[in-house]
Amino acid sequence: MNTADVMIYVNPELDETKRVDLERNLMGRIGVDCAEFEHRAHPHSLMVKYDPDTIRGVDILQMVRRLDPRASMVGM
């Protein structure tokens, strides 16, 4: 399996319950290995580790945008 990382910024005011639900939702997707926020230090930064042969980073961003339409991908 190949791996890639993508960081996605969401609205910092997104509550903790929604952030946890988003992590779980993403980790339930085929090709996503890990999705986690830095809940204390940077609650707006979502790091996702995924298999680019299975899912594209822009597809992950679109999933996040269902919750936060202004979410943006940060280059790594």
C-alpha cells in the first residue's frame, strides 16, 4: 500500500463532537488509514493518511466539505 498525507483546515469553531464524528466517518472509508485532529493544540487541523491508489486527496476534501463547505487543503 502506498501512503500519502493531507492536511485539511476546517472552521476552528467546529465543535468537538463534530470533529470526532468526522474522524470516524473518514476512517470508515476504503483507502483511509488514519484521520485525526490535534484536538488541543490545533483543533482546526485535520491530518489524513490515505492510500492514493485507492482514494484521492480531493475526494477526502469533498467529504470534509459536506460538514464545512469552506474547508481547505493545505500543501504538504
